Amino acid sequence: MLLGDSDVPKSITRSKTRLTEISQHLLHLKKLDASLDRDMLSIASFLMVQYDPLVQTSSRIKALRKEVDRTTQDFEDEHDLTLRDRFEIYWQGMDEKLTLLEKIKFQAALVRNGIHYLPIIAEELQVTEPVTYEAILALINQLYTYHLFATDTQFSVIKQTLEDMKKIVLPVSESQKLLEQILFHVDSNLLGVTKLGSLKKSYLAVPSNKNFEDIHAKHEDNRIAETARKRQLIMLLAVAVFILILGLWQLVKSLHDAHQESNRSWYRLHDAVSNLSEAFALFDSDGNLVVFNRRFEELYPWLKERVEGISLNELQAVAGGHVKNRNLEGEPIIDSLPKGQYLEELENGTWHLASNNRTTEGGLVCVRSDITESKRAEADLRKLGRVLEQSPASVLITNTDGVIEYVNPRFEKVSGYSAKEAIGKNPRFLQGGDKTKLDYQEIKRVFDLVMLFGTSESPKSTRPLTAYCAPTVLRTSRFRIAQTQQAAGALLHHDSRK
């Protein structure tokens, strides 16, 4: 039967519509098949506990199958019928994969629950059979590793260890029964992992990719037959491909430029860290050393030529016998890796102001400053303080405004004024009535000379002075005016001694 002129466009339109729908179905099918494979690998690797994503993927595959059947049910052309047959072959393979996936889910749950149960029952041997308990923990750790990276070598090692432990005889029957129970579960779990691996191989052996490629190839043949009559579309496709390639080239160029900028930023950071006066080290979230400067190596002599590539755990282990951690008040810290600021006392007498802070990614920033000289100066100040406290001379210290800031115990004893009464006052409250105005002017002149030049041009910088002592008792004392300075030479205090 010949088609009429009006039937030709309709036939072409229907064919084009079917091709478009099948193309969309194939795209969705490929994504769902890949998603199903990823879910299977996650389950077999014990990375998926909740199966909701898998259930959703399975439901989408079943719904897509109905859509494909609806699209292909009216096929009459020989090429279209061949495509429908290939879809049927693919669905048979998909049914097999879904069946195997259910078995993999069940087997993975058994293995996962078993491996989680082992440490719990093993704890019962920790007190009675500590040596056996440690051996069991080592075996469980080997089993954990085999779960993640299953190899024939690991299987043989675990199997041999299991056989060796089965020969162990414990003196207590209860412990022996518990050991046998643990080994039975280990053996069962090992067999379960092996079975899980076998199911995984069976799943991967299903030729779904080949079947899909057969469908795709046949579909492409049909598309070529359809598009052979439309050369212009091919040219448009070529232009589109060219634009895509151009866009990809621009994207690659942008990524290349970004990579170069990242490298430049890294070098700038490295230079900045190298020029820091403080010791600096950065560890990533896994405890691996990312960047450090030479000052960090210099502050820890025992790390010389070893700091490159050292991990945070190794650094703590090496520093354990050389460093004592203290808080800012000087009290010992038990934590081997304190957070925030604290002090480090090295065995050679060196002191560090240390700081450990976490980064947003879980890494650790370590900054160290050498404060040995400051600690020594602090110790010298404590010694000077003890000297003043125990001095047989009466001492008072004022600021540059002449206000008393400190008096020693001897001053309190001689003057009769307590430190609380004297501090904050001007020394004039100690003046007696035996001096004329000219005498006090001379004393002030000497005081000003000491303030300005650190010395008096007059040899009479030591003078007698009658002072009122509590309670209103006259005492005659000789005093000496001296200047206290910081390293920069700034005037700070003045002291008066008996």
C-alpha cells in the first residue's frame, strides 16, 4: 500500500519523535545503570547503610522500563523490531542484576553486623586473657583491612592466623568457649566476605554495558538512516561540536591559568612562612606536615634534618623526652598536644611560647617563639625583688611624677608607715621641721639633676633629712636619690634609702 503525500510528513514526524524519546530513555537508562552500579559498590564496600537511594534507583528503572515498552510497542519496521529485541535482552540482564543486588544487600548486612559484634564479645577476654585478647584484636584489625582491600594474600594471612589461634588452649573453660565462639565468628565473617566478593563478581559479570552498547549502536544506525536525508542538520551539528570544542579549550585554558595562579600563591605563602621570625609549621587533617620554616627546625635541635616529611604523631613521639609543657602560669600540662597558648621548657633550658590552633579543615597550625631571654629577665626581676624585700636599707620607689609606688619592709619598720599608707602619696609627707626652704630647694635641685642626667653635679647627693614617722615621731635619716631606667633609657622610678 502506497502512502499518500500527506502521510509522508506524518511518518517522518512519528519516526523523529520515537528517535528522540529513545535517545532520552537511553540517557536516563545509562545514568540509572551507573547509579545502580555505584550503589552496589557502596554496599559491597560497607559504605551504604541506608538503602533509600538504592530503592529510588530501582523504582526509577522499573518506571523507565514501562516508558520504553510504551515507546517500542508500535514498532513495525525491521530495524525498529531489532532494537526492541535488544531492549528485551538488556532488561533480562537488568533483572539478574537486581536479583543479585538483593543478595549483596543481605550478605553485606551479615558481614557488617558480624564485624561490629566481634570487638564486643572479645572484650570479655581482656581481663582474664590479656595476651589472647591482644592477638584477637590484631586478627580483627586484619579482618577490617580485608573488608576494605580484599586480596588473596590478605585472605591467606588471616586464614593462617585463624588456624594458628584455633590451636590455643586456655586454662579456663569459660574463656576457651568464648575464644572458640570468637574464632567461629571470625571464620564465618571471612567466609561471608568471600561470598560477598563472589556475588560482586557475578554482578559485574552481567553484560549490561555490552547490551546497552548494542542498543545504543542499533539506535545510532536508525538515527543515521534518518539523518542521512538531512545533511543540513549534520552541518549544524558540526558547528555545535566546534563551539563545544572551543568552549572546552577556553575552559582548559582557564583551569590552566587558575593552576598557575595557585602555584604562585603557594610560592608566595612559602616565602612568607620562610621569612617569619617565629617558628611555624602547618599540618593537614591527617597529621601530615604541609609547610614549615627553618626556624621551626632550629628551635628543636633533635629534629635536625628529620623534620622534612615528619608526621604530627612522629613529632610528638620524638619531642616526648625533650620537652615539658606548662600553662602560662608555669604549671605542668599532661596533654601532649595542648590547644591555644602554652609554654614549652626544653631539656637544654630553652623556653618557647607555643601556640596550637585548628584550621577550618581540621589541620593544625603550630607557632613557636623563643622567650628564653624573657624568662631569664623574669628570673632576674624575682631575684631583685627578693633583694629589695630583704635589704637592711629603707627603700621607696616613685614614678616620674613623684608618687610612691613601692616601699620595702625596712621602710615600714623605720618610718612606722605601712606600705598601704605610703603607696600613692608624695614623699613630702615624710618632711620634718628642721629644714629651711633653701634646704628643700637644694634637695629638689639634686632630684631634678638626677631625673635629667642620671647623676648630680653636686657631690652632696646624700643628705640628712628629719622625717615624721608614725605616730608623729621624729627620725633623722640620710637618703640617696638614684634613677631607675629601662634598656631604652627612659626614666621610670626613683628610690630613697636610709
